[in-house]
Amino acid sequence: MPTPVELPKLGNTVEECLIAKWTKHPGEKVDAGETVVEIETDKAVQEIASPVAGILLATFFPEGEFVPVFTNLFVVGEPGEDVETLRPGSLSAAAAEASSVTPVAATIESRPIAVAVAAASAPLSPRARRFAEEHNFRPASVSGSGPGGRILEDDLRQLYHASPRVSSAAQQRMAQSGLVAGEGTGIGGMVLSADLVAASTTEKLPRMRERIAQRMKGSLASTAQYTLNTSANAGGLLTLRARIKASQGAADANINDMVMWCTAQALLESPELNVEFLDGQLVKHSEVHLGMAVDTPRGLMVPVIRDAQWLSLGEFAARAKELTAQAVQGTISPDDLAGATFTVSNLGGLGVESFTPILNPPQVAILGVDAIQIKAIRRDGRVEFIDAIGLSLTLDHQIIDGAPGARFLKVLREKIENVEAQCAI
């Protein structure tokens, strides 16, 4: 009996995915657990494997097609078995003709014909769009080899590596003036400084950037945000960090890991900040699911460290690094980007001394971590200088007044300043 394999729902917010690459083709033998197709969301690439061994009887969609979740993608079975009853009913005639659905006995393989299209109007696959953004590469025209002329990542990659080289003088001028290169006139087509022309471009925001913009605008429109700023003595953080670096086999926890870990502990003592405001009601959480803002090539992402309050510093740091790497590489599961009850955003590593983090509703609080600076304090009638780490706490005044917010910061300062006593390495 043939076995159909459908597109799973990869997270609560994912409704459709793009067929990026078929790694197996109709008529080929497939082992149980072997990858058959790679699919893309706007954030990650996932592999879909066959649950059984057999022959790949049919695939129902071509590369470059967007497919709704819970739709049959392919069928595995024995030669001669009927697969037509398993074909998605919503599959259009054009898509069916373009797809690689063929009987097992067929020997003719159809391939899409490359179509030259203007880069500004041609549809780009998610991976092609990401490649263009990461390499700042937007050629005037490119041949799309995908269905209907869709531009795939390989199309841009080949053109990128075949493009003329830019001289060092031209690179310097481009960096200083924001100029773009025209046709190369130097040896081997090298782009010279004289080939540069000033240019302005207009382009549509990437889909992920649009979503970020909508969320930020909605956050400010639906909440009453205000920010409290303070600082904590960072001496303990710096000392513990030095001990960790000098200790072989110790968990590699950095300053940001320590501050986030202290934040999770502080929220246990200030549960009024570990809540969500949904449809006029407060949802109180006993578990701390800590979101951490991560800068990625595709924009801001917020992976979630679940049950953070129960993790040791070493366990917390390892999980934070794992999720950060997945977010940057674009392989993170959508479920790992949802469900945070409180968020931490750290710009201190970039030298930011103070900022106003924006709430991520329905959360009612977000902590900004600032740079460590030398600060003068008065102690026992004398002035001393300490290393101080800045803390910026944004709250929703609809739910949290200033005093509870200030008390949370007091608890957090104590956790940070006594971090050495709380952590064993």
C-alpha cells in the first residue's frame, strides 16, 4: 500500500512552505529516514524524510512552489501502485504539469527552462532573497532557472562569483560614498574607481523586515511604555568571567549569559513582571520562558530558553549558544521563537550606554542590557570608581507601575553583584 507523506506544520505561525530542493526523484529507491525534499520557511530550512523504505512513486509539487501545511508532498510504495487518489485536490493543472509527478516506469525527465528576467521584478525564492541581502548583491538582470522564471539561490550564487572584481580604490570609494559599480573597464573586466556612478535604488522590504516593522508599530500603539534606567556593579561578572576562561572544562558562559541567568532568577522573586496581558486579562506564569534578542542576517529574532529558572549557569549558556547559532544559520524551529514570558536585549557589546527597548506584546516587560562603563560612586564618605553595567527596563504602565519595576531592578542588581556566590564553575 503506498504511503503518502504530507508537509508538517513547522510551528504555530507557519501556514505554507516553499519546495526548495528534491533530493530524490520518482523511480528512485528510498530508505526509511532518508531525506526526500528540503523545504523553506521565511526563517529556516527543514528536511522531510520518508518514514518507510520503498520506491519514490511520485512528487506532487515542483521546486519553487509554495505548499500549504498538511498537504501531501510525495508518495513512497511499490512499483505499479496507484497514487492518483493521493494527489492533493487543490493542485492546479499548471502546477501538476510543472511538477515531477511521473509513473515509476517513465524515463523522460523534464527540466525548467532558464528565463532571463529583470531582478527587480522576478520572484525570488526565500534562500535567493537571503543570499542577495547577505551579499548586498542585486544585479540588473539574472536568469531564473526555477519554475516560471523564479530566481533560485544557485542562480544568484553563480552570477555573483562570475561578476567582475572590484579594485581596492573602487572599494574604498564605494565605502565612502555609497556608490555602485558599472561595467568593468580594467584588465579582465576589473571595476575601477572611474567606473563608479552614484545611484539610488528603491526596493521592497523583505517579508521578515515587514513583520518586524508591523510588530514594533503595533507594540507602541497598544501599550503605555516607559523605561527605568539603573546600573549594577559588574565586578563580580568580570571576575567570574575571568575564572571561567582560566578554568579548563568549565562551561563557556559570557557576560550576557550571566545577566540573563540572573534575570531568570530575579523573576522568581518578582513574578508580577513574568506575565502576559491578553484580551484585557493577565496571564500569570510560574515558569520563566526567557526570550533573548538575536541579530541575524534576516533581521531580529527572539529565541526562547524554556524553564530558564531551573537551569544552572552552564546549562543556560549552552542552550543560549545553541539557539543563537540556529537563529543565525536560519535553521531554528519556529516553536523555539514563540512563547517567551520576558525578553532580554543586549546592545552593550556594541558600546550602547543606554537605550529604550520596545516591548514584545503580550509581554509587559523587557530588559535592555547596556555597556559596562567606569562609574564614580560614594562609599563611606569617599569616592570610588567601579565597573558598572547599565540596565534599561521597559514596562507597560497599563500593568506595571514604577515601584514594582524599581523593586525588580533592585533584586536584579543584587543577583548580578553576587553572581559569584550563586554559581559554581
